[in-house]
Amino acid sequence: MIRGREGLNFKYYSKFLNKDFELTEWEKRVVERYFRNELNILSEQEIDFTSKEILLLVDMIRFHNFLSY
């Protein structure tokens, strides 16, 4: 993720997220749709909406939307 710093990846940055952070139902539907339609995960595979990596992605989207206003 950061050139020259191979250990600075999603797993590294996701550990700094607030532990009380939860996705809204709308965000869960968007993540589900993205993983099913764009990444073609199988229907029997489940998405862990509490994983730090998913939460980091959504937090980045929230931040982008905040800056857009």
C-alpha cells in the first residue's frame, strides 16, 4: 500500500479504527453488492462486516463523502 513500507497495508491501518464503529444497513448492502457483483464472490461465502479491513474501506468512503460536501 505504501511503497518502500511493505508492512503498512490495510491490516496495519485497520488496527487504528474506533472499536465502536459499525456499518449501517445501507452500507452493508453496498458492500455486499460490490463483493458479489464486482468481485464475484460465491453466494455461499459470507462477508464479515465486523472485519477491520471492511470497516477501513467504509470509513475511507465516509471520509471521501465528508470531503465532497
